[in-house]
Amino acid sequence: MRTALVTGVTGQDGAYLSQFLLSKGYRVIGMMRRSASSDVIGERLRWLGILNDVELVDGNLTDLSSLIRIMQTYKPDEIYNLAAQSFVAASWQQPLLTGNVTGLGASCVLEAMRMVQPGARFYQASSSEMYGLIQAPMQSETTPFYPRSPYAAAKLYAHWMTVNYRESFGMHASSGILFNHESPLRGIEFVTRKVTDGVARIKLGLAKTLPLGNMRATRDWGHARDYVQAMWLMLQQDVPSDYVIATGRTTSIQQLCNIAFGYVGLNPEDHIQCRNDLIRPAEVDVLLGDASKARRVLGWTAETSLEDMIAEMIEADLSRHRVRLAA
Ligand code: NDP
Ligand code: GDP
């Protein structure tokens, strides 16, 4: 039985990846940071019905000793570094913490692995945000980066550290440059989930308006359930490398709203409130990924359409609110 260590196990991708690894017969060690709310923090794992199947262990990306101890105890064959301060908007409010966790934190995982488990395989959760002010209409592994937020700058550092540990020490370290991916387990602060939750509230008469920022930005949105499979595939290759994971379709926030409101028979113009305070200090206007390398080498393609994913998210949010209303 192979053992996988997943940092960020309580997040969206940590939950879906754990579910996928368990289905493959892995022993899954999920690292979570100690919290006074540990009874609710495993909500996503509970939602997927795997809370009791993942072995949860306390640790923090900013505490190298905790990572060393975990690796010594569990000797993982595969290490998936998903933990991060992952919200771009928050990274302008907490740039130092973001640098510490999202950037240096990845170095801590690599360093612990180098000391304790150099033969393990490592996955780094890199991000399309690293392309920022895009240098090519479609972004691939060879497109130059131009980060536009403290989050993106921190991710870029972690990305290059992954490449450097691979090239300097011969470690099996791969970086997945994942474009935005969503699901019913997406954090409520991200725009897709904010919209599907808002649509559900409005449909049920719990709210009238939905405040949003820049409606013109476009994103290449896929489903997290599809994307975690690509992470695993990367670590099954003989040779470590970096891969763009994307759908190849980009959609504006306005179009996303049209799809979501349309799904429940509402008109977005009756409910959306554009608010200047939700506009970011710097914007990433367009992201559109070219995942042809992943298709060619990993045999991976995105399966779920944006429409199907939005429908799944709205249905999940409607159910959540109906349960609360009934309680
Ligand atoms: P989430 O925000 O849902 O999850 C982040 C996880 O990191 C949570 O489990 C969180 O724990 C944990 N975490 C935060 N700080 C620390 C810390 N100091 N020590 C240990 N754990 C910590 O992110 P996603 O699941 O959406 O994304 C997974 C990774 O992929 C992230 O690195 C993200 O930046 C990256 N990524 C995501 C994309 C997306 O569209 N989803 C696109 C590209 C990259 P807690 O529950 O306690 O907050
Ligand atoms: P990001 O691509 O990682 O920053 O993912 P987000 O879901 O947070 O944001 C995607 C895009 O939606 C960005 O261009 C935001 O500026 C835009 N956006 C517009 N209104 C909102 C909003 O109210 N919340 C969020 N999170 N994003 C918004």
C-alpha cells in the first residue's frame, strides 16, 4: 500500500484528491493546521464521506519541524503540497503571511523531503495566476510569467523552487500549473461559488442582490474533481516535469452570471450590484490555458463542462440552504 501525504487536506482540492487517492488504495495522511475549530474544519472531507478514512495529523507549512516529524513518522511515497493562503484578494491585505505560507511554505516541504524522504515524489500546486499580465493569448508551460498579486509572486517563488530542487538534487518534483477549478466545495469567497451561493439565496428568497466586482475579467474554469486526477498522473510519470492543466475555454464573470442565473430562471441584471470596493488593486484580465502537453503525455483532458459544473454547484447550494431553512 502506497502512502500519500497531502498538505491542505481541509481545502477543496485536498478533499477531492484524498477521495481519489483512497479510491486507488492509498493510505492518505492529511496534514491540517491546528485549529480551535477542528470539529468543523473537516467539513469538506465529511461532505465527501471520507473524514474517517483520511489519517489527519497536525502540522503547519511555516513550521519546518512539524513537516520533518510527519515525514519521519509516515515515510510518504508521494507528497502533494496543496496548502496555501490561496485567495488572491486577501493576499494584498496579508502579503507577508501569503509570502510565508504560499511561497516559503513550499520550500519547507521540499527541504523536509530532501532531508527525510528524498526518494519520494513531490507535487507543487502552482497556479495560472503566475501568468498575470499575460504574455501570450493562450498560456502554456513555455509562456513567460508576469505575476500581478502577492499571491502570484509567492506561487512563482514556490514554482521555481520546485524546478530548482528537481534540477539541483535530482528530486522527483513536478509542478502543476492549474487554471481555476471549482466545485461545490470551493471556498465561498471565490467568484464562482459566491455566484452559485448568491443565486441559490435569491431563488429561495433569502437575498435580493449579489454584490460583485469586475464583471469583464475572464477565467478558464474547470472542475476540481477532474483536476486532482492530473496531479496524481504527474507523479506516476518516470520523469518529473511541469504541466498546464486547463479546459482551453475562457468565460467572463458576466457570462458566468448569465449561465448561473439562467439555470434557475432569473435575470442577472435584476440582482447584480457592481461594487467598486470589490475591484482589485491590479487585475488579471484574461486566463486561457493550453493543456496540450498534459493531453499528450498524461492522457488527461477536462471532462466536465462549465454549464454542468455550475448546475452541480447551484444544486448543492440550494440543498444547503434548504436544510438550514428546515432546521
Ligand atoms: P483552499 O483555499 O481550499 O485550501 C487551502 C488549504 O491550505 C486549506 O486546507 C488550508 O487550511 C491550508 N493551509 C493554509 N495555510 C496553512 C498553513 N500555514 N499550514 C498548513 N495548511 C495551511 O485551496 P484549494 O483547495 O482551492 O487549492 C489547493 C492549492 O492549489 C492551493 O495551493 C491553491 O493556491 C492552488 N491553486 C488552486 C486553484 C484553484 O482554482 N482552486 C488554481 C491554481 C492553484 P485551513 O482549512 O485551516 O484554512
Ligand atoms: P482568482 O482567479 O484566483 O483570483 O479567483 P476568484 O474567483 O477570486 O476571481 C476570479 C475573477 O473574478 C477575478 O478577476 C476577480 O476580480 C473577479 N471577481 C469579480 N467580482 C468578484 C467577487 O465579488 N469576488 C471574487 N472573488 N472575484 C470577483
